[in-house]
Amino acid sequence: MTRAFITGVTGQDGYYLSKLLLEKGYEVYGLVRGQNNPKIEFLKAELPEVKILTGDLMDTSSLIRALNASQPDEFYNLGAISFVAYSWENASLTADVTGKGVLNALEATRIYAGDDAAKVKFYQASSSEMFGKVQHVPQSESTLLWPRSPYGVAKVFGHYMTINYRESYGMHASSGVLFNHESPMRGPEFVTRKISMAVARIALGLQDKLVLGNIDAKRDWGFAGDYVEAMWRMLQQEEADDYVISTGETHPVREFLDVAFNHAGISDWEKYVVQDPEFYRPAEVDLLVGDATKAKEQLGWVPKVSFPELVRMMVDADLKRQRDAQN
Ligand code: NAP
Ligand code: G4F
């Protein structure tokens, strides 16, 4: 039985990746941080087969202990402070977790693996946020990185550390430069889920305003369930490498709003949406659109869920949740 160890198992991607690996017959271990983390109950209910280990990316010894306990063939490092807006107000913490946490994970893996450097295949969750002030459109593996947030800067550190450990020690360490991916499991702080939740509540007469920031920003949005498949494929390669994972389409937040509201039967949606500078960022990433040609050619990976299907999936899930909560 192949064994996988996942940090960030309580997050959106941790959920979809655990499901995928369990379906493939893996034994899955997940790292959960903090004392009495409320997400443990959800994890136990939704994915009871996942074996829970405690630890923190800021504590290398906890990672070594977790590796000894799980003896993994594959290590997926998904744990991070992942909310870009939060990273300006918590820049040092973001650097520690999202940046140095990657070094801790790589170092723990190197120590655990001993003489057999490539014993554990390592996946790092890099991000399109690293492209920031984009230097080329569309963005590929060779596009210059120009991060625009403390989060983006921390991800660049983790990205290059992953490459450095591969080149210095011969580790099988791959970095997935993933563009935005969403799902009904997305955290409510991210714009897509904030919209799908509000649209459901407005359609059911439970809310009358949706307050947002910059709705002209453009993102390349895909479905998280498709993207975790790409992570897995990276670790099945003979050689470790870095891959951009994206749909190749970009849409403004405004278009997400349009598709979401119309799906809920509301065409005159502008009257419900208010823009507030509170949600503007000190430096914005205006446009993201990825070129995933390498992933298509080398991993055989292509996204399956289209943009409108993704929006409708999220709105339907939140309508159902709201209706269930009312009954
Ligand atoms: P998410 O839902 O925010 O999940 C983040 C996970 O990291 C949570 O399980 C969280 O645990 C854990 N975590 C936070 N601080 C930690 C620490 N100090 N030690 C160990 N774990 C810690 O993020 P996601 O959307 O699933 O994304 C997964 C990864 O991909 C992240 O690294 C993210 O930066 C990256 N990424 C995401 C996207 C995207 O569009 N979703 C795109 C590119 C890259 P708690 O539940 O206890 O808070
Ligand atoms: O949904 P967002 O917060 O995602 P963002 O900043 O693109 O980051 C996500 O994707 C990255 C990949 O590129 C990941 F690495 C990262 O971990 C995270 O998963 O914001 C998307 C856009 C931004 O331009 C933001 O300014 O939506 C704009 N926006 C407008 N109003 C808003 C809001 N974002 C949020 N969260 N809340 C708003 O009210």
C-alpha cells in the first residue's frame, strides 16, 4: 500500500487530495496543527480513513516525528497561510509558515530519508501569486517571478527552496505552480466562495448586500478536484520537475458575479453589490492567466470542469446548504 503524508489536510486541497488518494488505495496521513483544532471533527466525519498526526510547519521536530510515524512514499506540502489579504497584516507569520515552513518540510524529509535522498517524493504547493505584476502573458514555468504580496514573496522562497533541495541533494521534489482553484469546499474568505454564499442567501431572501473590493481583477479559475489530480501526476514522474497548472482562461470577478447571480435567477445583480475600499489590497495582482502546455504534454493533464460549470457548482452547493440549514 502506497503511503502519503499531507500537510494542510484540513484545507480545501487537503480534502480533495485525500479523497483522490484514498480512492487510489493509498494509506493517507494528515498533519493537523493546534490544540483542539475544530476542523478535526469535520475531517473525522468526512474522511474517517485519514490517519491524523499532530504537528506544525513551524516545528521541524514535529515534522520529523510525523514522517517517522507515517513512513510515507509521497509528501504533499499543502499547509500554508494561504489568504493573500491577511498576509499584509501578518507578514512575519506568513513568512514563517508559508515560506520557512517549506524549508522545514524539506529539511525534515532530507533527514528522514537519510542516504536515499529520493526515498520520499515531495510536492510543494507553489502559486500563480508568485507572478504578481506579470512580466508575460500567459504565464509559464519560465516567466519571471514578481510577487506583489508577503504571501507571494513567501511562496517564491518555498518554490526556490524546493528547486534547491532537488538540485543540491537529489531529492525527488516537485513544485506545482497552481493558478486559482475553487470548489464548494473553498474557504469563505476567498472571493469566489464569498460570492457563492452571498448569492445563495440573496436568492433566498436572507441577505440584501454583498460588499466586495476590486471586481475588475482577473483570475484563471479552475476546479480544485481537477488540480489535485495534477499534484498526484507530478509525483508519479520518473524525474521531479516544476509545472504550471491552469485552465488558460481568465475572467474578471465581475463575470463570476454575473454567472453566479444569473444561475440563481437574478439578472439585475448590480444593485446588490457594493464596492468598499476595505477590501482593496495595498498592491493588486490585476491579471493572471496560465500556460499549462508542459503539464498537458508531460503529465497528460487537462482541466475537466469549465468556468461556468465551476460557478454553478459552487452556487448550487451553497443554495443546498442554506436550504438545509433552514429545515
Ligand atoms: P487552505 O484551504 O487555506 O488550507 C491551508 C491549510 O494549511 C489548512 O489545512 C491549515 O490548517 C494549514 N496550515 C496553516 N498554518 C499551518 C501551520 N503553521 N502548520 C501546518 N499547517 C498549517 O488552502 P488551499 O486552498 O487548500 O491551498 C493548499 C495549498 O496550495 C496552500 O499552500 C496554498 O497556499 C496553495 N495554493 C492554493 C491555491 C488555490 O487557489 N487554492 C493556488 C495556488 C497555491 P488549519 O485548517 O488548521 O488552519
Ligand atoms: O479569492 P482571492 O482572495 O484569491 P487570490 O488573492 O487570487 O489568492 C488565491 O489564489 C492564489 C493563486 O493565485 C493562491 F495562491 C492563494 O493561496 C489563494 O488561494 O482574491 C481574488 C481576487 C483578488 O484580485 C481580490 O482583490 O478577487 C479580488 N476581490 C475583490 N473583492 C476580493 C474581494 N477578494 C476577496 N478575498 N474578498 C473580496 O471581497
